[in-house]
Amino acid sequence: MERESVSVHGRKLSAGEFTTAMVHFHRAEVQRSNTWRNRLDTTTNWAVLTAGATLSFAFSAPENPHFVILINTVLVAFFLTMEARRYRYYEIWASRVRVIETGFFAQILMPTQLGNESEWAEHLAHDLRTPHFTISLWEALGRRLRRNYLWLFALLAASWNLKVYLHPFPARDISMFMRRASVGVLPGDLILLTGIFFNVVIAIFAFATVRLKQATGEVLPTHEFHPLRTVSTTVSKVAQTRRVTTRRTKRARDRTRNLRTSTGVGTQTGEWKRIESPDSSEAVAEPDGEETLLKR
């Protein structure tokens, strides 16, 4: 992709200056994405460590209660929601890095015809002006659940059943198992049914969110996913109003120049001149000091 110059606030940047700016911007976005990636790993480590410590305590002695595994299951679910929120923030920076890599660096290495070459730049500009989450909370929960937490929940469920069955000695029948599964005033059958319902719900949720693919992904090739085609950019109403106002101003100036040409009104004297129109309703001031009435 070739760029001779880029205009920023009336000042033209050379191709070298533009490339330098993009390189620094890419490095900054990579650093941001790495920071949030480390936070994701930290949350996963918390969940794994607490699960390991809980299981070690529960099976270390027969008299240790089994409900610590249930408490740890709730704690792991809390870690899942925390990690999903962090994953949404991570995807903001990761999606920008993916756009820069596919739209800028890939075009430098091997230029291809992908349509409008400034599409990636417009996407980044809108995203910088109006930052937004690129994936929904449901997709983030489903992704982190399938990749890490589904196996933790399965391990905790199997461990709870094994703990109730084994300690202090193997249960002889289902009635003994239910008596051991009780927690305080809560009967064992209610605890068992709640656990079955919880694990079935998270399993269904994990596979129901497979089709949600708003996230950019880290290793998906462009023929399977392209950020500019999939990631939706939300533009604020303020930005839309500014673009509409700019277009109207440009059309008004064009009509003013055409009207001056047709009527022979000059602007070299610097005087304020007014062209009367019976249906005039708006006046537009030109930069050279002329105010012209336009016909809507």
C-alpha cells in the first residue's frame, strides 16, 4: 500500500512520518493487549489454585466437610465472570492490533486488492473516537468457559461426588449417599439436584455460545475472519452530526461559487456583497469575507 502524504489538521505528513506514527501506535496497542492478557492469565491462575487447595483440604482427612467444594464452585463462577469482563477489555486492544496487521503491515509486505484501502484507517479512527466493546458479555463468558472453566467445573463436580461417596467409608446405597450429601438443614437430594442443574446449565450455555463470533481471534486467517467485515463500529450521534454538517457546508460552498460565477460577482475587492434571492433562507460566510444568501 502506497501513501505519498497524509494531511493532519492542515499539515501534510510524509510517508515516513505516517509509517513511524503507525509503528508507535501498533506498539502501544500490543502493550495494552498484553497487559490485559496477563490479567486474564492471573484470573485463571486464581481459579486453578483455589480449586487445587480446596480439593487437597477436602480429601486430606475423612472428617473434613464436603461442602467446601461447593463453596469453591461458587468462587470459580465468580472468577469466570471477572475473567469475561477482562476478556472484553482485552478484545478492544486485540481487535485494533489485528486491524493494523491486516490493513497496514500485511499490505506493505504483499499488497492485495481488498476494496477500499482506507477502510482499515476509517475503522480505527471511528474506534478511537468512540471506543466500544467488540464482543458481547455472553460471547466472552462462553469463550472463557469453553477454554478453561468448563473443565474446572467438571472436576469439582466429580470430586464432590467422590468425596461424599468415599468418606468416612464407601456408601453402601443411595440413601446413605443422600444423607452424607446434606448440608445443615438442606437435604442431600436438594443439594444433588442443584448441582446437576448448575452443571447442565453451564454445559448448555458453553455450547450455545459457540456461534457467537464477534471477537477478532488471534490466529484466524483473513479468509475465515476479517476484522473490518465482522467487527461493528458504533459511531456516536455527535460524530454523525459533524459529518452531516460538513457535507452540508461543502455543498453550500459549491453552490455559492456557482452562483458567483453565474452572476459575475467578484471577490477580489474584499467587500461584503449579498445576492438577493426571493426564496433565500440561509446565509453562508466565505473565508474571503463574502456572505452569500443561498437558495435551499
